[in-house]
Amino acid sequence: MKRKAFIKNAALTAAGGMMMPYILPTGRLFAATGSRKVDHVVFCLFAGGVRNLESMQMAEGNVMPNTLIGNQSISSDIAGSMTALPAPASQKLQSIGTLFKNFRYADGPTGHYNGHITAITGKYSDEAVQLKQPPKYPTIFEYYRKHNSPSQSALNSWWVCDSLGPYPYLNYSLYDGYGPLYGANTIQPGSIFSYNSNSVLGNTHSFTNTEKAKCDLMKEFMNGQFRSSTQLVTNGIKNTPQDAETLQAFIKQMMLDLPTLIGSNPWGLPAIESMNNDMFNIFTGIKIIEQFKPELMVINLQGIDIGHFNFTDYVDNMRKADFALRKLWDTIQSTPGMQNNTVLIVAPEHGRNRESNTVADTNGRYALDHTAPPPTSDPNADQMAREIFCLIAGPSGKVRQNQVITNQIGQSVDILPTIANVLGFGSSIDVALDGRVLTEAFY
């Protein structure tokens, strides 16, 4: 056989043994190397300190009627102090998933940032909070973007967080081999958009070239505050030029559309003032879903933190977050590619004390702190701030439906390995985690 014919025949034989690229129904090229349960995970960090007594065990009624099954009315005493919300959905999130009623934030300080770090890194934090420093261990965003196969751009991984405190630092870590290259796109809706007025960012000013140059100079200066010669810290997440243009167009369109979107009261709320920051975070998350269909999104709901000073507003914000979760799930189920292909996880970062503090609101209800000592320091101490819940909802056949686990099973460090397992890259993680996969919730 001639050399040219041999090469041609060999090439044809090789081609016959190759698999051509396969486009999945969701639009992904190839399947992940691991065994995925679904292609999308949305984790709502029900933050601010949620006490199980109010969220699940309230004798006079259920304050989370869209999320939890039970008496679907709160007591007239509490209801009379709050604006009525639209009727709850007939299908509760609990009915399409597994509820761990006795979950635990089992170790580390019961502070918000520590609780966030634990849930997002899968490692308990026993050190003082470093407010201007990313976590010591990799985040779920970094694990996803480094170990998922095929690798995904930052447009597929989002951290939607509150404007309060150091939460933007949670999009990537200082851990060797990870860092900003694998971080998530981060957005703080309350800092970017104005949603309680007819304007966005306070005005509709157009910058001249001179003003733009000054702003660019200021931006460079501010970015410099995050640089370090000794630590793996850069200006932030790296998007490709094309992705950066897509992001800019998305933000710009949000700014243009928000006055009309919010003004039309899309959720049917009784008054525009009823939309708090948590609702707006989820509203922004919904717009991200509609635009990007991300495979991984974590949304922070921090409004419940007012529980330190006002018990009535604490319960009211819990109800509003519950209502927003319903809207989020409705969007997921109406979005092609995410419908019946998404796992939703809802869990607080920690709870609140059994005993109230001395601060009473205008209704005479006393507020609650979250100051649980280390579990081994005093077995008789108030440990309720370590008691939380975790709800894992998703498609039947993948997630066990309408299951309630009442035994003390599961900890907040279990959420990260569970997400990694659901998205099929858990076996690739090369950092020792503190938790395990919550296999009880899946088939």
C-alpha cells in the first residue's frame, strides 16, 4: 500500500472510533467527567441568624408558608404588625425535597462571616474574622470552576450578596492553586441599583471623557488596595474580553429596565416598600438566571440580621425571604434548561439564642442575639444558635420528595461536598473537607 493511501485509511479508521462533540439538551458541550445528578445548583444562604423556633417550630403558625408545610397562618398577634403578602403557593418547597430539621452549625464562632465561610468553604472557621481578606480555604466557586469538566467561565458561577460587610471577599480564597482565576462573578444589588425610586444609582448622569478618565484613575487606585506582593490577591475575577462585554451589557440593561420592572410591581406586593434587600437580591438572581442560566449560584439573604434589635422586623423579613424563594423557584421551573434540572438548597448560616436580649421593639417583643459558646465549653449553655435547618429541593427521581429527617443529621460543612457531588466534581477536590455528602436527600 502506498504511504499516502495508508495515511488516508488510518485517518478514516481513527475517525470512525472517535465520538463527535455532543451538545447536551442544556446547551453544555460534553457531559461532566463525574456523574451529575443535575446541571444546576442554587444555594440560598438564609443568613442573618435564623432561629428554628420561628422558622419551623412556631406553635402559633408557620412564618415560612411557601417553604415549609404546616399551619399556613401566623398568629394574629404577629400578623397584625406586618404587611400582608400575597397568598402562599399551593406547592411548598418542602414537598419537593428533603428537610433536615435538626441540622447543625456545630463548631466555630456563631458570627455571620464565620458562618458564611463555613457554608461556602466546607471548613469550620475557628479564627478571628479577617474583614479585608478572602477565606483561607477554597470556596465552592473555585472548586466548581477548577474541577468541573469541561471548565466553565465565570458567567456560569455567581455570588449574589448583601452590601453589608465583607461578603464580596467570599468569591475566592487565598489557597495555593486556587484564587481569583477560579472565582465567581460577584454582584451586590443593593450597592449598584436603586430599587425604591424611579432612578438607578441616584441619577441618570452621563460622564464626559474627562470625568470618565478621572473615574478610571480612581478605580485603579481602589483596585490597588486589594493587591499584595506576598499573597495571591489580584484585581479580582478574570473574565474574557467577550464575557466582560456581556457583563457590562447585562448591568447596563438592568439599570435601564429596573425603574419600569420594579415600578410595575411584578410580584404583586401590596406596596413597593415591601421589597427589602433580600427580595431584591433574589430578584437580581432571577434576572441572572434568565440571562445566563448559571450552573452554580449562591444568594445571600441577610435581612434577618435585624433580629438583634427588632423581633417583629426579624419575623417580617423571614416571611419576605420565604416569599422571594417561591418566586425564585417559579423562575427556575419556567426556564428551559433549568426546569427539572436544578437543585435548590436553603439553609441558614447559624441560628439564634433561645434566651432573648433586653431590647424590645414597639410591639413589646424582645430581640435575639446569636452568642453560643463553643460546644465543649459548657454543656448547659444556650446552644440554640447552633441549631439550623437545611432544605434540599429538586426534581423527582433525583431528590427524595416530601421527606422530613427529624434526627440530628447534617452540618453546615456538608453543603459544599453535597453541591460538588450534585454537579459531578466532588471526587476531584484535592483539599480535605470537614463535611460529607448529604446522601439521605437523594436517590
